[in-house]
Amino acid sequence: MERWLSALEELSRLSRLKRVRMSSYRVSDDTYSLIPIIRTLRKAPIMAQPMEQSIHRDPALFYWILFPITVVMILTGVLRHYATVLLASTPKKLELPALREQRSLLRGINLRNNAHSISPSAFATRKNYMITAYKDGAFLKDPGNRGKAAPNPMTDPAAMEGMMGMMKGNMAMMVPQTLIMSWINAFFAGFVIMKLPFPLTLRFKSMLQSGVMTRDLDVRWVSSLSWYFLNLFGLQSVFIFILGNENAASQTAQQMSQMSPGSGGGGAMFQPGQDPDKIFQSEAENLEVLEHEYILMGVEERLLSSIASMG
């Protein structure tokens, strides 16, 4: 290694001289061996550095495309919220047997989820009572219909009202989005409106550049149609700030509320066409196989051992 370093130093010294006569200056053999390598490196082409892709965009795109799409999406969400509130029908007051049927099922679910918070004797007492009542059908609204086929939802007024409410919600969600998407495709199709300030992988290209058929475009560029989809699923925090937590402006929130019908309470505990007796039997089986573990079991020993370890 030292021989090569000394040869490089000799070559640099020779390069600073204007004219060198071989007879007057003796060059070592190692230096002669480096001369062809350096000549080859000088003739080799220099690798081009990757250049950052830049597109000269009109600043008016921000005022005529990006800003209008964002404002229209926010106003549409606010209007959807108030339209949903106006179209929503007032829930009917449940009768006492139907309310008892729903609350009894919730009681079993709460017992199963919070069993670790009560003592083994208290859990065994509640467990035996709930299992016996579930199997005997003591909580059913109509014990006489036990074992019979579930009624047709189309003949049940309550089920028809619930289906009509879901249809209204879907219409309030689909019609505005269809109109907005048609508006964007008609006036703003093919525009590249902004560039994200952070790098992304190629998997995001189809999501961020919808409607722009360019293979070599940097993935950080966002098209107008993709900006619409980003606003469609990313304005939940804005709607919470404007309308509060319980709002119907977000499409994702409406879909989640429809997927979890029990969250709304009221008459949405049992879906149309479901047999409450089968649900009670299933909950009884869940309670039977549940292994109880009391959270305060052996708490005295654990407390003393922790104090002893600290001391």
C-alpha cells in the first residue's frame, strides 16, 4: 500500500512540472505502472448524476383547481351532514318486552367482557343465571314464536323503516360524490396540480396520479382526480372541527356506522331476519366456555413482593 501511495505522490509532483525530460528525471517502476490506469480513467465517461424532475406549472392551478376542489369537498360534507339530519326519521319508542330483549343480550356481553373485574363467586352466580335464562328463552319478546322461522323482513314495519333509513343515508352519500367526480372529470381531468415534499415508493403512483397516463412521471406529483380522492377520505379531522364528533359528513364514518348496527342503540340491536333465540343460545355458549380469572386474585402477595423488591 505504501508503494502505491509513494507512486501517486510522484505522479502528482510530475504533473506540476511544465516539462520533464526522462533522462534528467528518473521515474520508478510503480509510477510507470500507474500511468496507463490514469489515462484509462481520464478517457472514461463521467456518470451522470440523477436530476430532480421538475415541471413548470402555472401558479393559477392552485386558485382554479386545487383550492376549488378542497372548498367544494368541505361544503359538500357540511351539506351532507345537515341533509342526513333532516332525512333521518325519529326512532320509535320500543315496547318494554323488546327493550328487555335487547338489554338482556347486552348484559351477557358486558358480563363476558368485564368478568375479570368481579369475584369468582359473583361471576359464577351471574353466569349460571344468564345461561339458564338464555337457554329457557326467558328474555324473548315473543316466547311463543320460539323455534319458528324468522319472519320476512319485508313484512315487518320496523325492519322496512330501518332499511329505508339506510337507503336514505346511501343516497345522501352517493349522489353528491357522483356529481363532484363528474365535474372534476369534465373540467380538471389530466392536470398535475402539486408535488409532495417527501419521497414515496412506486406503489403510490396509481393512487396519486389517477387520470394522468405517464409512466416516467415522479410519484410525488399529484393529479386533480387523486386530490379529490385524498379529500374524500382525509377530511374527517376538518369535519370534526367544524361539526363536532357526532357528524354525518364523512363517508368513512357513515360506512363504519352502518357496519356496526349495535352502536346506535335503539332498535338496531337485532338485524332484520335474525332469530333472537339463536343469538341468545350463542351467547350462552360463549359464557359456558369462558375461563374466569379474577384480577385481584393474590393481590396481597403481589403487593408485599413488590414492596420487598423495592426495599
